[in-house]
Amino acid sequence: MGGAIRAPSRASRSAREAPLTIGAESPNPLAPTAASTPSSGSSSSPRPLTRKPILVWVLVAFVIPTLFIVLSHKKLEPNPAVLTLTGELPARLIAAIFVMLGTWVVARMENRPLADYGMPPEKAFGARFWEGVVWGFAMLSAVVLIIRLTGHFDIVSVALTSPGEILKYAVGWAIAFWAVAINEEFLFRGYLLFLYSRRMNFWWGALILSALFGAAHLNNPNENVFGILQVVVVGMIFCLTIRRTGTLWLAVGFHAAWDWAQTFFYGTADSGMMGQGHLLNSSSEGPKWITGGGAGPEGSIIAFAVLLLFALLVHLRFPNALYLDAKEQKAQQQAQTAQPT
């Protein structure tokens, strides 16, 4: 599922200048913690970054679940253009479990809390996650509404009428897309973003990972240029949310709700694939650059505009950067040291 949005110069200010949010945000993940201060002893200090944890993470978080999905995909999903709960739910949960396991393992190897990677577990279903859920559903609904106002989208009927069926598919797809969001956010904006932020400018790392995020969607059936561009754009926007909130939970909530709204609620294609068991029957016709074509609403240029609007809202709501790269963190520490006591 933004453009190269650069953080303003205020990003180098102290993370203690809290953004306009409800409740305290996570501290900057690159900031020294109590465990890394000299007074706490070297035995509890984060270990230097080495190649071994990176290789372990790639193996556990990516290689093992990818092999499982490739080997079992034909059995779970005979038709690759159609998503089913019986195929998607087990595959996505396994992928999510392995990426969480891989990240936990490297956190232990590097002697770091998971908050250092932007994923404090105690906030997994906290305020930022649910805020992301609301924004994700609202933004996708805005895209659909605008396409409807152009006369190129229509809701034909209600596909599910049984309360039991509605509950089954609503909850099932919610879990499946939560797992999709966990897998993709942990892969592209979790541990890897932490590594890039230690070695280069935050936004260069974000751009590289967002390009890889887009490339990962190239094989989706019926995908189009606008759809792939939108994936890259949303990758950058999700990096912006992490940059400003200090965690990836808002991105996880947005990602899950956006996909859920497309596949289950509105019954449209999601990255070129239709899902079985959707609430509404909908149809679209007209220029692909407006409707998204086979890619679904997210392949529309309207989705691109709506996502840029969301990026502006994030910028205004969270004006200060909490997730700094290593160079910015060093400058911040020097500025704090130079301040008179």
C-alpha cells in the first residue's frame, strides 16, 4: 500500500518536545536508554551491530515463511487472483509469527528492547494503533466516495445478509489483514529501518525500503503503474508516521484497515486481487487512472491525492520527529550537553 516527504528542520530538536498527541509517545529508539548508560554496566549495554543478527533475522523473518508460503500456496489458494479466508488466514498468520519471532530473536542477540525498533509490545493495541485503524478506513472510504462522485463507482447490493456470515468474514478478514500489516510493516519498516537509520539519513533509508515495498507487489495480478506508485508512496507515508510517533503501530492500524475496507467492506480488488466473503457488491467502470482498474481503488490517482492529504494531516498532528537517525541523535546529544545546567 509517501512521496519523499522530508522532515522539517525542527526534527533535530529534542524528542522531549512532545508532539500534539494524546498521551506520551515512545522515546526516540536511537536514544541511549538506561540499559546503555555507562553506569549500568557493559553487561546490559546494547551490543554493536554485527552481520550475524542481520542474517538470523533474514532467515527467520523472511526466508522460512516465504518457503512455506511458496510450497503451500497452490494448496491454500488454487486461484491466485482470488483471496479466501481459508488460504489467506493461515499463510498470513504464519508470516506474521515468523517476522515477530525473527525480530524478537535479534533484539535478544543485540540486547535491545523491541521499542528500539519502533515496536514497543505494550502499545501494540494502544491509542496509535486504533487511530491508524480509523484513518485507514476513513481514507479508503474517501477514495471510494470521490470515485463515486465522478460517476465511476457504484454499490450494487449487499452481498452478505446473514449476521453469522457477516461476523465470520468481518472478524476473519480483520485478523488476516492485521497479520498482513504486521508482516509487511515489520519487514519493511521495523528492524531494517532501524539498521538503515544507524548508517544513513533516515529518509534515504525510508526511500530504499519503500521502493523495495513497491517491488514486492509487482507480481500481484492486475496491478498497474498507479497501484505500484501508490504502494511506494504509502511506504514513505508510513515511514513518516514512524518518524513522528516513534512507533510503527499507527502504520499497522492504517494498513490493516485500508486493506479490510477494500476487500471485505466495499468488495473491491486489493492490489489486484478480489476477496471472497465481502459485505458489499460494488462495480466500477471508466478510465483506469480514475477507477484503479483491476488493481482496485488504490490504483486510482485519487488514492494518490488522498494519501498525500493524509501525510499532511500526520505532519500537522505530529509536528516533531521522535525517530531520529544516528547522525541526528548525535547532534541532539551534543546540543543537550552544551546546554547550561
